[in-house]
Amino acid sequence: MLVKLLPEQISRQWKLIKYSIEEALPPISYGAEDRYDRILTKLLSGEMHCWVQYNKDQSEVKAILTTTFTGDPVLGVRNLLIYSLFGFSFTKKDYSEGLLTLYRFARSNNCTRIVGYTENQDLIKLTKRLKGEATYTFVTIPVEKGE
């Protein structure tokens, strides 16, 4: 069961949430010295969302993910970005069920797609099986300060 945490829950569980983000930090965040403070601020303000995948009786955390809205301002397209995803012991069934929860959330917030970054081949294969796309390669080129 995927549950969206409230700000008070995020504050109480920040140590575990921060660990999961550290383990799954997306490549777009490199270089931000104060990234965890910024992420926590965004989570507490509601600009980002924190989700926890629990087992049925909510006694075990199976995965933690964070999301935010992103898109193309030129085209006016809005997407739900899976900013980070870290699994402790989640299954393909958990992934599929969690994705359905995210789908409903994205749809209720006028999003056209759920998007994310991963190098995990199992998630890429599962995304394709669920009729998603996994065809682009994310590239980054560091811009050094000075010459």
C-alpha cells in the first residue's frame, strides 16, 4: 500500500527518508551543496511529496519515493516526476500497485504522464511491460566554474 505522508510524518521520519533519497538521488541534483535542506523544505511546504510503500498491516516500509510536478512550460504540459525511488524489499506487484496510486494522484492534478530517471534494469523492463516508455538516455555535462 502506497501512502502519501503528511508534513508532520515527514518530519518524524526524516532520517529514514533522507537515507532513501541519498541512495537514489537523481542526476539532476549534483552540485547542490544544500540539497537535503532544500528537499526537506519542499517536502514540508507541499511542493514535493513523500510516499511510503508499506506491507498490508503497515508494519514494514518496503519503499520510499518522492515526487514533484514538472513539465514543459512552452507546451503547457504537466507531469508527475518521480524524483527519487528507493526500495528496501518491494516486489513487482508493489511497484504496479504503487504506480496505480501515483496514476490516480497525477490524474487528479492534471498531469499527462508520470516520468522519472532510473538505471535499474528491472524497473525499466517493468515500465515497458506496463506500456510505458523507457527509450531516452539522460545525459549530463558538468559546467565548471571559471576557465
